[in-house]
Amino acid sequence: MIFSLVSDYNIYMYDAIECASKQHFGTSFTLLRKPLKDDLLLIEMLYVKGYRFIPKFLKQSVKQFAIDKIKPDEKKRILRKCCKKINFFTGKRLYDRDSKNFKTTL
């Protein structure tokens, strides 16, 4: 499963870079949405839940794992645990990356 997610992530990123190189920026940004929002959260879920994730994934409908079906509190909990494991930022900062008002600071 992790290989499929990483492969999907890489394909979308590559296509987005190709579109940007041809100055098709609207298409490029659209292509970046899926890997940066959906695939990353699923990879983070796998990282946090580990071996407990697969049986849950096999027993439930795939629709239950759609990013828009996961409650905001659950997303924050996953990101908080992921950040704690890798000692990186805060879960809230990562959750806010999906916000339209998110601003990065250099």
C-alpha cells in the first residue's frame, strides 16, 4: 500500500512539474492538490497507525478513507501523532496546510 501511495504521489508531482515547465500553471496547481493533500494524509495514517491500519482498511469500504470523510478532529490527531514521532512542527501547523488562508514563512 505504501508503495502505491508513493508511486501515485510521484506520478502527480512529475506531471505537475511537466505542466509548469510548459507554463500551464493552472493545471499544475490542480495536479498538486491530490498528492499534497490526499496522498500525504494517507501516508501519515499508515505511519501513525502502522500494522493496525491494514485490517481496518481491508474491512471497511474504501469510501470511508476518502479525505473529505475523515473528521477534522481525526485529521488533527493523526497529524499530531505523526509530528510527535518525527519531532517536526506541530500537528496544527500541518493541519492548516490544507487551509486556503495558509501562509508560509521563510
